Amino acid sequence: MNNNSTDAIKGDILVVDDHLENVNLLFTMLSEHGYEVRQVINGRQALQTAQYDPPDLILLDILMPEMDGYEICRKLKACPETQQIPVIFLSALDDVWDKVKAFDIGGVDYITKPFDVPEVLARVEHQLTIVRQQRQLTEQNIRLQQEIQERQIIQQQLQQLNQELLRSNTDLEQFNFIVSHDLRQPLTSINANAQLLAIKSHRFLDEDSKQCVTRILEGTNHMDQLLRDLFAYARLGGTDTSKFQPTDCNLALNQALDNLYQAIEKSQAIINHDPLPTIRADRVQLVTLFQNILSNAIKYCREEVPQVNVSVRQTDTEYLFTIQDNGIGIEPESLKTIFKLFQRLHSLQDYPGSGIGLAICKKIVECHGGRIWADSLPNVGSKFYFTIPQYK
Ligand SMILES: Nc1ncnc2c1ncn2[C@@H]1O[C@H](COP(=O)(O)OP(=O)(O)OP(=O)(O)O)[C@@H](O)[C@H]1O
Ligand SMILES: [Mg+2]
């Protein structure tokens, strides 16, 4: 069909009639109403034109010498390039059998001569509307098919990724098992034997050797803690968010404070908090989150008694928690790195730790759909912020 038909041209029509006055009348009438009209006067020309540049619609006279309209229509319907073009028959014949025959061989409508202008226009426009709608449907179908194909490709890619993820999850589980079991077993053995050595050979060891045994014990204890923390960190990756429950942050915070009882007692830390909300969360992870940030706030203190304040602010979409301390503070250039695994700003001698606590906090907050960051002034104190989205 004529792809050049633009919005201005309402349709491309081929008129086939051997009577020039009919052709001229139709040409004038249709052109004046915005249609592009081509005219031929016999069947041979009609078939050639329709095949070479298919029109949107054919107006076909029945009574013509050489090849009549029925024959032309049959040939058009038999040819793949032209079979979709709607044909309206034009004829002076008004016998009901002529009309039936016209529809039988594939005509879509029938107009009797002499023409009634409004009737011709209405019938032509009706058929062209159907053509346009069919084209729109075909285009929509093509787009849908393309979308289906694209989605199928994405689905295949997702399946592949899922399989890879499953494989790497299995590797990770194996790795976790090695970390939690195989690596800790020899460590426990070294630790137990060092303790035995310290007890049994206490009398025979000089001060230097006793120091060595103490360092072995400290080293194995530290490594054991490191492996536990690493295991806890690796396990966080597989959090199932659908299992989050409404969790009272006051209870989670109190649990964290209970767990930090010894450190609080020792440092005489003063800890205050706002009334906290109930959020959708994993309770155990929330306790760990508070505990890790609070333990830092107590651990990284200056000479004075640690003072910690936990506050919360609610926005339209999330809760913003702030945990403020009066500790040693953090240099601005280190504020981002502290959330990375094994990033410590101090030596073990100055402050014990594995450098995993805040990395675990980051993972927990992100698993809950939030963000975590810090703000600090060296020798004044730090503020740790995290957000948790509200679920309505
Ligand atoms: N409140 C704080 N004040 C000052 N420095 C802090 C504070 N919190 C964290 N830091 C710095 O950030 C580093 C990382 O903290 P993180 O909690 O991850 O590790 P850690 O405390 O060293 O070890 P652990 O894994 O046992 O918690 C710390 O080593 C410390 O230097
Ligand atoms: Mg810590």
C-alpha cells in the first residue's frame, strides 16, 4: 500500500472503470474530499497498478470489456500482494444476485450507479477507517511481539543470572562453613594448648616465655573473634526481606544495651534516647545495628565519661536515626572508609576490634532499604545517621 499517504491525504484510492465520465466524477468528488485518486480503465491496468503500488482501497466497476469486475476481483484476491486491499464494487446492475456474487468473491461493499455523492463518500470512508484500524492493530501486534521477544530474552538472562547466583551462593555457603568450622577448629586447638602450656609449665617458664604464651592467646582470641564477625557479615547477604516484622526499636535498643552491659558499667557511659518507633525490620539485625554503633560510641571515648544520645526524626517516607557521642571523633577524610570491611583508624593496642562492626551496620541498613553515614569533629564527637523506610 502507498506508504506515502500522510495525515493530509485521507487514503489512496484506485478507481477502475471504462467509462471516463464515471472516472472523472469519482476523481473530482474524492479528490475534493482529500483522497489521493488514481484511475485506470481496464482490468489489466488495474492488476498491474495494484501489484506495483497497492492502494488503500479499490473502486471496481463490474461491467467492462475483456475482463469484468468479478474476474479482476478474483485475481486480486488470489495474489498475496493485493489480497488484503478492500474492493468496493460499482455497478448499474441492481439485481440482488449481482450483489451476492460481489460479496462472495471478496468485495466489501457495493455501490449502485448513478452515484449518490454522500453515499459514496460515506462508504469509502467507512472502508478506509477499517483499513486504518487494521493497520494500527497490525502495528500494535508487531510491537507486542517485539516486547514479548525482548521480555523472553530478559527472562532468559535473569534465569542465567539466577543460576550463577545459586552457584555462587553455594560457594559462599561452603566458604562460610570453612570459616566457621574448619578454620576455627585448629585455632581452638592452638588456644587450648597454649593455655595448657601456661598452666602446666608455669613454674618453668621465664617472663619472656610467659609473654609469648600470652601473645599466642591474645592472637588466637582475636582471630577467633575476627572469624565470627566475618561469618556474621557473610551471612547477612541472604536476608529475606519478606520475613521483616513490625519491630519495636525501644526493645531492640534495650536488648543492645543489655548486651553491652559490661562495657557500659566499666566506662560509666550515660546513654539517653528518644521514644523510638516501631518499624518493619529483622529484630536480630536491628539489635546488632544499635549494638555496633553504641559499642563504638563507648569504645572510642576521650578521658571524660562517654555520653551517647539516640534520637529519631520521621519524614514522609522514612525514619532518620541519629546516634551522637562525645568521643575522639573521626578525621573528615576517613568518614567514608570506616564503613568498609577491615577499615580501622587505630591500632589494636589502642583500641581492640576487627574493623567489621560498621561494615555489618552498612549491610543491615541497606538490606532494610536505608542509608548510613557519619559526621564528626575530631576531639568533640561523632554522629552516626541511618535511615529506615516507612512501610504503610
Ligand atoms: N564513634 C566513633 N568514634 C570514633 N571513631 C570511630 C567511631 N566508630 C567507629 N570509629 C572508627 O571506625 C573504625 C571502624 O569501626 P568498626 O566498628 O567497623 O570497627 P572496630 O570498632 O574497629 O571493630 P569491630 O569490628 O569490633 O567493631 C574504627 O576502627 C574506628 O577507628
Ligand atoms: Mg566497632
